[in-house]
Amino acid sequence: MDNSPELQRFLEQEKQKAMVSEMVGKLTNECWDKCITGTPGSKFSSSESACLTNCAQRYMDLSMLIMKKFQSMQQ
């Protein structure tokens, strides 16, 4: 099997893309279920918009905190 640096870089990039895609999917499901309680119209209400923004920010903050914790444990 070819273990070239280019292949390793490519595989790492693909793994990161998959992780981002998975995070976006989870974020979308969690925040949608939490913030959108009725049938959405053509626009979100101001409370739905604020909830989605806050939910997404908290999700990203928590994800970064967990990632930093795992990195510190590996060192």
C-alpha cells in the first residue's frame, strides 16, 4: 500500500471533511428540533432565529471544548 505523504494528507483532509459534515448534520437536527416548534413559513420568526443562532454557537463552543480536552489528554 502506498503510504506517501500526499496520500496521508489526502486521507486526513477527507476525514476532516467527514467530521465537519457529521457535525453539521447533528447540529442541524439538534437545533431544528429545539428551536422550530411549528410549521416553518417562508422566514423564521425572530425568536426562532435567535434560538437557532444561540443553539449553533453553544454546540460549536461545546465541540471545541471537548476537542481541546481530548487533545490535552493525548499529550
